[in-house]
Amino acid sequence: MKSVLFKHRSIRKYRSAPIPGDVLRDVLEAATRASTCGNMQLYSLIVTQDRALREALSPCHFNQPMVVEAPCLVTVCADVHRFTMWCEQRDADPAYDNFAWFLNAATDALLAAQNLAVEAEMHGLGICYLGTTLYTAERIAKILELPKGVVPLTTIVMGYPDESPELTDRLPLEAVVHYEKYTDYTAAEIDELWAEKEESELTRRLLAENGLDNLAKIFTRNRYRREDNLAISRSYFELLREKGFFNQ
């Protein structure tokens, strides 16, 4: 029998029913059982159920209706602030105000996020990761009053589904798994690995909607444009400096 991992769908329509307290606690506790650097748990999970606050966050996520419709948002943050405070209160000199420790905290945070997502789905909840968190991280940090050493990485919308979409496609296993060492791809192999995705009905619809002749151009010209990528990078690096991750 396939596990819940094989049934994951991104849910974008939710019922307004609240998540019972015991279910929410189970989901959050599952997040805390994720692997973590040195058992330091360098992350924080900001659980937002208040509708007014979700409405305040909504523009940060391009006003996607699910941000307000779903009963719960979890903003997942890399957090060296708490551990730094503990060190200082124990007369220990922390050295976590640098990019290496942002990477450690980011890894911790995203591992916790995935534990949370899987446990939520095991309880019958739907989830959707919001990449918009990186686009507007500075605004989100202000709304959530994040202190130095804390930056948002992603947001998980969570609630009871009001839709049942089809499973989305994935590249074949051979595309992402390398045995022993990395084996680079030939041009023919790249064509083969993307063939099913490129020939799908969904891709045909997207090409018609975007007026483009291949799927790669949809990604590079419309979805993730170079100018946007550079702007997001500049903004996020500036936030990292502000929050103390580039001090050394």
C-alpha cells in the first residue's frame, strides 16, 4: 500500500473549518522531530490563525485566496536568535551571525517544514507551500515582528481540503538519482527525461495560454524571469544583512 507521501497534492481551495487543537499540536510536534543540526532546532514556526493577521499577510502572497480561506498559515523561519540568546545567557560566545549558520538554520527549518506537511496530510489536512515567502520576506518579517537572527523561508497553508486535484507529474526516477557519482546528461537523455512532461495535455494547454512553443520558455520568460530572480536575490540578501547573517 502506498504511503501518504505518494499521494501528496498541493491544495489551493479549503473549507473554513478550524483545525482541532489536538490535531494542530500533533502536526507541530511532528515538525519538531525532524533531523536538526547538532540538535539545536534552528527554526521557528509562526502559526497564524487570526483572520485579520492572515489578511495582513495576504498581499505578501499575491492575494491568493487560500491565504485567507484556509484556517491556518505556518510561516517557517530560519532562527539562530533563540540559540544565540541561550548561549549568551550561559556565558558562551555564539558564532552564528554568518552565512554558514543561515544555511544550517535553513536546512533545519525546511526539514521541520516537511515533517509538518507530511503529518498534516496523515491527519486528512491539505497543505500548500508558498514560494512567495522569498519574494516578500522583508514585508513578512515586519508583519510578524521577526527579531535579528530570524528570517522567513517558506509558508505552509494548512486546512481541510475543498478540492481533490489530480496528482501532478514528476520527472522519472532516472532524472534525479545518481548512483555512486554524478553522471552528467547527454542532450538525448535530457530530451527523453522531459518527454512525458512536454507531451502532456497540461503542457499543451499551457503553451496555448502563454503563446509559446515549449515548456522551458514558460519557466524562463513568464514564471521565473531573470529580472525577477535578481530582484528577489538582492532583496533577500539585504534582509540577511539586516538580520545579522553577513556580519562576518
